[in-house]
Amino acid sequence: AQTVTQSQPEMSVQEAETVTLSCTYDTSENNYYLFWYKQPPSRQMILVIRQEAYKQQNATENRFSVNFQKAAKSFSLKISDSQLGDTAMYFCASGPSRDQFYFGTGTSLTVIP
Amino acid sequence: DAGITQSPRHKVTETGTPVTLRCHQTENHRYMYWYRQDPGHGLRLIHYSYGVKDTDKGEVSDGYSVSRSKTEDFLLTLESATSSQTSVYFCAISERSLSGANVLTFGAGSRLTVL
């Protein structure tokens, strides 16, 4: 089975500052995808950004970007110009591997006004 | 959660009673998943389906069964609920494509409390 590790259970950042959330993973697949999902207090799981492992270029979505280091199996999320609405739980995920997707334990991010 | 709905959204039940959670999709996706979310554990896969009547176990399948008689519906059943099954349950759907969709889309979640 794959494993996804998020080593930062909680983080905080000042509004308008930049924060980076860490994620490492382990897989035996040659082709796979990596994801960051956001879960605000509403509990809804929202896709933030997706990276295809065979693409070397790091994915970006507005204020969100990733640093994908394939050899190191690292996939960190950078949030620029943090906003109060970014306060949420963030989950890193990988897959599919044998049709399954694997999630980390999450990082709770608080944006401080 | 456009295209995917879970019911019920909240349920309180007693130990030993059967419980069924329903996931309904309108996207005609082949893959459907049931996860449970618990503090400190993230999301863990219970069961998944890769087609009508085609299902397989995930990481935490003990005490759960599933059925998929139609493409659009995926049912999760707790035959005899226990307090350890108190959790938030998420259904998710996915499709595979060469264009690389491969994205999990989640329902709104169902909070189950077993007393």
C-alpha cells in the first residue's frame, strides 16, 4: 500500500504572508497523481491543486503552487498572500494505485488576522 | 458536491443496530469510494467499487459491507453498528481518462454517531 505523510499537524500564518505545507509519499507506481484537498469548517472536501507525476513543471492555481520533487517523493503546497478563508484542514493525497487513493493525516492551518 | 449526494447527512443510532448510508451520483463515473474520517487518521478507505457489482476492500473494511446494483448508487452498510464506527463518512467518485482527470470528487459527508 502507498503511504502519505504530513508531518505538520498544525500550522499558523499571518494574513497576507506565505506558508508552506509539507507532504511526502511512497509509491511503486510509475504514473500517478498527487493532490491537495482543503476541508474548511463546512466539512466539504475541495480540490485545491493537482500534479501529474510525469510532468516536471510544478502546478499552480492562483495563490496556490506546489513544489514537486519526484526523486525525493516530496509534494509541498505553498499558499501565497494567505487569506482568512484559507483557514482549513489540508490533506495531501496520492493515487490511483490499484484504483485506490491514499491520504495523509492532514495539516490544520490557521490564518491569523 | 455537485453531482454527488449522500444520505442521511446525520444519524444517531444505538450499538447493535444496522445502518445504511447511501451515495448517489449523476456523473456516470465508474469508480465510487467510501472513506471514513477520524481525527489523527485523515481519510481511510473502507470499500470501493469499479463498476456495477464490482467492489473491493480498502484499508478499514472490517464491520462494513457495500453494494452497487446501479452505476449511480453505492451503499455502505454497517450490519451491527459499534461505537468505534462513530465517524464522518465520505463518498467519492472518480473517472479514469488519458487526459488525466483522475480526480476524486467528494460528497458532503455523513456524520454517524453510535451510542
